[in-house]
Amino acid sequence: MAETVRIACCQLTPDVEDSVRSAARARAALGTAIAEGAQIVILPELAHCGYVFGSAQEARAAAQAADGELLAGWAQEAGRGDALVIGGFCELAPDGRVFNSSALVDGGGVLAVYRKLHLWNDESHWFAPGERPAPVVETRYGRVGLGICYDIEFPELTRGLALAGADLIALPTNWPRDSPPREEPILHSLALTTAYLSRVFVAVCDRGGSERGLDFQGGSVVAAPNGALLSAAAPGGGEQTLVADCELRQARDKRNGPRNDAFADRRPERYLAMLAQDPSAV
């Protein structure tokens, strides 16, 4: 496990009407970040094809197999610098279903694919919901947990990844702009709070720009286990790559005070008892 790992979030502006160009720009951003020393590079949700589909048929037309050319290209870029790449893609499964997925790849190929469990708004018209737990993958740089966008709003998932040993939770994201706009995107608060509560690193790679009338936040962020903001996208929601140097081993120390430990102090047997209570008896 490396002492310090350089994490890069490549905030892009994909275009659902030009997936060829979007895929090329995503790969180019990977190549640049890796050439500049990034060891873990994260792309946004649906980085190669855009987000605002007009129909399930349009989503299916953009979908790529996990063993196809798209992820093979990401793996090729990763191999140029012994890096890891995490990115969102529209997945065509062997059984014909289409998923909103995230892949973790290295120079040898695909290490894991996660299919989004919590679908947002119209996503349920385009994608099948994931059926398997979000994974934690042991890598040369540390243990990486995968989630996608809306998943961060479900603490059961992010805490589950932390309990499974994740040092870093990586979340490709397409976050719609707040209306009315906030001075500080809520995405930052979610990332910092998630990191603090489970004492893990959290990296959210958002997209920017607008697509078919929907504006995106462009709120990429990297947070430390103590809740500190390590890096954040500049205002404006444009394309940019933000970088943070992280000592991922810090996430294995769950102490949050001289006598307290975020995990050792848990009382899971009591939580189960609360869930089992009859609400009508309260």
C-alpha cells in the first residue's frame, strides 16, 4: 500500500447527442491525468455517453459491454502509468438489460463492475436497478469501494462499504444543479459528512455543463476521513481536473477521540432491535 496516493477527478461535460466525442474526451482526460502522475483517476457517471436520454431505446443504443472496447481503452490508459481508473458507463449486460454502472479497471483489465442500486428520477425508465451489493476491491493502492451519485444519500450503502474495509469510496456522479443555486453545493456537505462519519476518504467526480435543458452542478470534491475538504472544483461547472494527495492508510484508524472509535463504539445489536419494534407501540 503506497504511502501517498494521488487521486484525480476529471470533471467533464459529456453530450448525450455525441457519444463518440464524449467517449474520446473521457479517454483523453484519463491519459492527461495519468501522464501528470495521478494513480487513481475517477470519471463522472455515464462519462462516455451523457445522461439525459430521451428514451430507453436511446440509452440502449449508447450501452457498452463491460468486456468491450470502451473499458479496454480505459485499461490501456491505466496501464501507461500503473494507475486505477473508476468511471461511470452505460452497460449492456449479457442478458440484454441496460444498467447505470461504474467500472474499476487497471492495466490488466476490469477489476469490478458495480450496477447502481438507487436509481434517480427518470433513470428507472432507462435502466434496470442493480441487484448485487456495492463492492470493495483490494488494489495496490488500497481498498476501493464503489458507488454512483444518488447512492451517497443512502448511509446504509456508504457505511456498508466502510464496514467492508473501504479506504476510499469513489462515486462517479451527474449532480443536477440546485434550484435555486446554493453558494456551497450540497454535494460537498454530503461528501464531507460521509467521510467523517465512517472515517474514510470520499471522492465524488461530478459532471458539468448542461444537456437538453438540465444544468449540472460541476461539484466534484475529495474529502478526508476527518471531514476536511481536500479538493473541490472551481465554481462555474466547467471541465477541469482536481487533484488530492491522500494517505489512504489513515482510513484504517477509526479513532475519533482519546476514548472513542467510530466503529468500535457501534451497537449493532441495539439498532436491529429498534428496527424490529412495532411502530404502533411507540
